[in-house]
Amino acid sequence: MSPAMRQILNVLIILCNSLLFSQTISEKSPYEYLFDEEQILITKNWKDYLSTMNSNSNGKCSFWMQNKFLKSDNCNLLSSQGFYNPSLFNLHFRNQILGIRKISKSEYELSSIFYFTSEKNELNPFAITKVLVYKIDNNYLFSDYLLKSTSNWETKNTEMINYHFPKNYEFNTDIAKEANNYLKKMFNLFEIKLDKNIDYFISENCFDVFSNSGFDFVPTMTTQEKCAFYDTSNNIIYTTKFYREFHRHELIHAINSKYLDANYYLLSGLSIYHDGENALQQYTFKELFQLLENHQLIDKNYRLSIKNSSNFDKNISTAYLTGALIIDAIIEKGGVKFLRKVLHEIKTEEDLITFIEQNLLRKNESIENWLQKRAKEVLKRNFKFKIEL
């Protein structure tokens, strides 16, 4: 999830009184009386599908056509795309159909809005999505928009990554080979084996990343220049031509498929813990910590923290930096074997704080002072990563 989106989601959680993992509420459109017989049947299927979504289910796949990019037991790409976490469909939104457009005799496009209303009765839209609908026999089945938006794209299959990109994109085989070798090394290091290749979609820009997935609106759709997402459930990466065939940050997130319940700080920190370009956004690892130090020259009281730590930059979540420092200390103490153990065992924020206090701090040392000291060490000339990722 992008730093900007995490900030927005935190606001949502507060406004919705922390009603996470609640069923989406289907609202009747005031314009349904205008729908014809087919649109009414499609509307009923959509509402019936939403009613099957709950904390233990992503909804019944019997309402959906098969998607070649998703694992066989998954359906509905929008429920796992990576932009929203938890799923857009598992948050306590209201959903209302905006329209059902007939494209051909047997193809339709359903547009709907996910929103909530504040205590002041203000409308807060969080997504407008579109899915395709196909009439098969006498039934209407949904299909992910990505299948249509990328239907005329080129595909280049490599050993571990299936690349998908527009026809006018100049694919770089050498960079793709470098990405594959990197992935193999990382999988060996963390003892990971995926049951399917990673599908890697390269869109023109951030707007197209969303649009190709089926979003007509998300809060950051027109405000972010660079974005990318990793769908852990289906091993899909969405990125832009800025990052080309080797988006190291997102490829590292493939680790998440093995450590699904690992603490957010640990997984976030691991994703930037390398000396490559674009560790986060357009910044290298050291540049991120230089930005932090520059901010602290202005705000001398600012410190990284696991609790109550605000972002010093609207596009940089401090969780990445905090997590990377913790990852560095864990590897320093016990190597990769110890890191794998911690990823398996540490899940909650409380777990992480207790672990740090018992294993990484000196007597009477605070976590904030410890993080500050380690952040300064990153900028030293002799700083070296404890593992090569």
C-alpha cells in the first residue's frame, strides 16, 4: 500500500469507528426504476455477490468468470489488487450502482461507487470501480476489467516472471534477466517457492495502473506520479514504465506470500532494505535517511517511533524506515535464519515492541533513541547491508 493511501485509510478507520472487515452494505440506487429487465437481473447478481463478502470470505466465485491471472480459488481482482488493504470489499463501505452500460449483445459494464458518510452526513467517496458482465445462457457473470484493458498487450514469459506491457513499450530483456536472477536469489535466501509465476504489469503511468485495473476513481489516482502495488493473494505486480522490468521494491514483497501474518513494520522495512535504485518512490535507501536527517534539522524534536510517529514527508511512510532499521538490527544479531524466525513469530505491534525491548535494546534504552542512533549509522560511509537483496 502506498504511504498516501495508508494515511487516507487511517482517516477512514477513525471516521468509521474502526469497523474493519465488515460486510459492504449494498444500497439501492434511486435510479433503478430506469433499469431494463437485464439491468435489473445484473443488479440482483451484484448485490447477491456483495452479500457473500465477509471477514472469512472474498465472496463466492460462482458469480465470476475465470481470470487467468488469479489463482484458481480466487476471483474479483479488485478485492486483492493491493491498493486497499484490507480489501475494498471487506471494509465497511456502502456500495451503490451508478450505471450498467450495454456494450454488445452479451457484454455489459457495471460501474459502482464505494463510499461512507461522516457524522456530519458528508459523502466520502473512496472508489468508483467498473467490472464487466457477460451474459452466458440465461445468467450474468462478472469479469475483471484488467482482462479487457490488457487484451491487446504483449506478453514476455521469463523463468519466474510473466511480463505484460503495451505494444509500444520497449521491453528490455537484460533488465528482465537481472530481475529474475534477483528473485531466485531472494527465494533461496528466504526458502520461498511460489505455485505460479509472478504476473508483472507495466502501465504507462500511475493513472493507468488504476484505470487498467478497473478503477475510475481513487483518492490518489490523479495526485501520485509514481505508484505500484503487489497482490499477495495472486502474485501480481502492478507498476509503471518508470520502474521498468525490475521494480525491486515490489519484487521483494513476494516474500509476503510466505509470511502473510508478519508484522507490517518488518515487511515494509524489508522492502526497502537494499542498495538498488528506487528503494521507495525515486529514492535510494540512504537518500531516504538523508531526507529524514534534513527534516530533523528543521524539527529537532522529530523521532522515528513505532507508536505515534507522523510522517515527515507526505509521500514517505516512516514505517518503511523504522522497519528497515529493525530488520538491520535483527540480521546483525542472528543472521537471516533469525530474521525468518522473527517474521514467522512477530505479528502485532505489541509483539514487536516486546521483542525489541527484550532482544535489541541496551538496559534503560528507549526504542526512539535506539532508532535515532541506528538511523545516523545508515548515513556513515562504512555502512553495509547485512544481506544482499
